[in-house]
Amino acid sequence: MEQSGGAFDPGAGRLVAAWGFHTSDFPIRAPAPDPAVLDGWAARPDSLRDLHCDDAWRCKSARGAIQLDFNAVAEGLALEEGAMLLQGLGVPAALLNLGGDVLALGSNGDAPWRVGLDDGEGGVLGGVELRDGEAFMSSGRYAKFREAPDGERWPHVLDPRSGRPATGARLSAVLHPDPVRADAAATALLAGGPDAFEQTVRGMALGCALLVDADGRVWVTRGMAARFQWQRELPEAKRIDSGGSCGTR
């Protein structure tokens, strides 16, 4: 959480509920929270920092009631647990896929696993070849959203600091051997948007990450640029050097 600069914070459960995103029915057309409520949140947001637990996992909140929401790492944790189960059963190779978030075990015969990235417009932006143990996680505003009065899409990814939807980016993707970290990082990148791209990448030690901003420009790390195979070219806004490797366990 600290490494993301606060863009990823599981303590924002009340905020997610206020926006109506605790649902599987999209798009959401119910009224948005009152701006005064959101201003109050931004002045003093709930945070996982308010929760203090002892060695026996007895937890107490410094602010009274707090609602936790771990949806941003649910797929990553499920992939990790699924991979451990398959490995325990002696399965040498598999590609685990949860709604486009994937984790590779072994290889696809003599070839790597190839996975694509949805462009949010009914096509494929590109893809990567996954090595053993690598996860490719993404987040976007194209599937789970609510409609703003002006027709704009408000994505289900919220900035826990401002209390408002993340509107600066269309999608993000992270390639990393830790699916939970990659899942949290993809959410943090989308929440932080292009202005915080480099800060989030460096804070979370991401070698392979990309973000497509609201104007359709690409923000990418050198490591991801070397691994991602584009099917549709987009203008590049910025490339940063955060190391050539996507990370090791």
C-alpha cells in the first residue's frame, strides 16, 4: 500500500459501497454519491493504516468502523492458490486464466504461453509470451463502470485518496512473477493515472508495466517495451527505465 503512494488501499470498502460497485450488474445507473460526501472522504479517507492487528490477528480500527475491500487482489490470490494446488498434484504445465488475468506454469510444449491484452474497444491491443511462473494482470475501465451524467464512463477503480473514479487512464497491465503484487499494481497504476505512472512503477519496483491514458497514449517501462508485442500501434507518451527484468521470485 505504501509503495503505491496510497493508490492501492484495501481500507476503501465504504467508498466502493458508496459508489455502488459492490455488484456484478454493470453498467450502474443509480445516482452517484453527493459531492459533499466525496469531499469529506478526501479530507480524511478511510485507510488500512487505521487498522492495527496483534500477533493473534485480533484487529482494532483507530477510527471505529472500517470496511475492507480486497477485490483488487482477488484474482491474483486465486491464481496463486490455484497454481500451488496444481503443483501439489504434480501438474507440470498449465495456463490459469481468470477473466483475462493469467498465470503460467511450465511451458506450452516447446513454445511459451501467448496471451493477449484487450484494448477495451472489441479488439486486441497486443500480447506477451509468458515464461514459467509469470503472471500478466490488467485493469481497465471498459467492463465495470457507471455512467456519468455527461455520458462519460466512471470506472469501478477508484482513487482511495480523492474518493473519485480514476478517469485519467483507459487500461493498465503488469507482467510479474508475483500475481498478487501484479494485480495490486495494475489497479494502482489505473488509479494513479499517467501523472503518477513513474512514481508508482518505481515505488512498487515494477520492471514490466504499461498504461494507456485517456488520450490513447502509451506510458511504458523499458522492460515491458521489450516483451510486449503490439498488434495496434499507439503513440508513446513516455518510456522509463526501471530495469530490464520483469522481476524474480
